Amino acid sequence: MKTALLGSLAFHLIIGFASMQIVRFRQVRFVPRPIYTVQIIPAVMREPPKEQPPQEQAVQALPQEEPEEMEPPPEKPKKKPRKKEERKPQKKEVPTTELNRIEQPEQQPDSEQQPVTGDVALDADDFPFAYYIATMKRKIASYWHVPGASGKTSLYCRVYFRVSKDGAITTPDIEESSGSFLFDQAALRAVVQASPLPPLPREFRDDYLGVHFSFAYEKR
């Protein structure tokens, strides 16, 4: 009984609820809204404006003045170089007395004109060429002059030097001094000025010839 009663009550509630909803639906009015139609037109692509070239401004060119033709200056006549007059050296007139003094040197006393060259010693054991030694002594003696004021009655010195194959004199040196600087230098100068001597004989096999050349002076 209770179940049937509850079912009946539930049924009537559902029907009542449904009827109320129907009544509410009927009372609601639908008001139509105005509809606006819009026509969409695609936008036209505008081309970018063309760059107009800059207006050329008419520039009135100024008339250019034509350069005046300059006449070349007249060529100056070339001066001919003057020939230098060669001056001839004037001959100095020397008195006859001075010429006699130059041409005729003062003669020294015989006691001071007695230079005597000493002996010649060689480093070579075998040098059988007497003519070569004689030529060497003669040439050195031609440059040998005793100093004027020696102050001594006798002087002696020895000079050592070498003769190359071509005759050149090398390494001249005072081997034994006389005690007089002027005398030693005169002997050394005679050897140096005599260079070169004749070439050494071909039969001589050594590279050079060592010579000990002595100078002696005796005052008479």
C-alpha cells in the first residue's frame, strides 16, 4: 500500500513539474533580431608610386673663353762656349849661377865618399848563381847613400830580406843595428828601393831566397 502510494505521489509530482515547464515555455516570446548583411569587397592592391626622375634643371652653360694661343718665345741663340785659352806655363828664368849649383852638386871630401857594401850571406845551402848575386849587389848599391853627418869613423849594419820567385823583395828588417838610426834607415831604404830584383833562376826550387845583406862604412 505504501509503495503504491509513494509511486502515485511521485507520478503526480512529475506530471505537475512537466506542466509548469510547458506553461513557462509558452510565456517566453522569441523576438527576432535584425540581421545585417555585410558585403565584403576585397581590397585593391595599390601599386607603389613610381619614382619620378628628378627634374633636370636646365643649367645654362656659361660660354667658355677659348685660351689665347701663346706664341712660343723666340729661341735665344745658343752661346758658343768659349775655348779656354791654355796658358802656357811661364818658364822661370833661373840665374846661371843657380843652374850651376843644381847641375853640379857640391863635391864632398873623398874621406866621406867611401861607402863599402859588405858581404852577402844566403839561407840556401846551394845557390850556384854568382851572376844573380852580383846583379843584386849592384842594384842595391845604386840606392845606397851614406848619411852626411855620421860622426863615426866606421859603421856596420846587416839587413835581412827575402826575394820571391818573381824578384819582389819582402820582409826587409834590420837584423843587426849600427847604433846610428840614420845609417840603419839608409841601408833599409836602399833595399826597399831596389825591389823588384830580377826573377830567381828557374833551377832554384825554393819559394824564396833568404838574404843577409851587410852594409859597412869606413871613414878614411
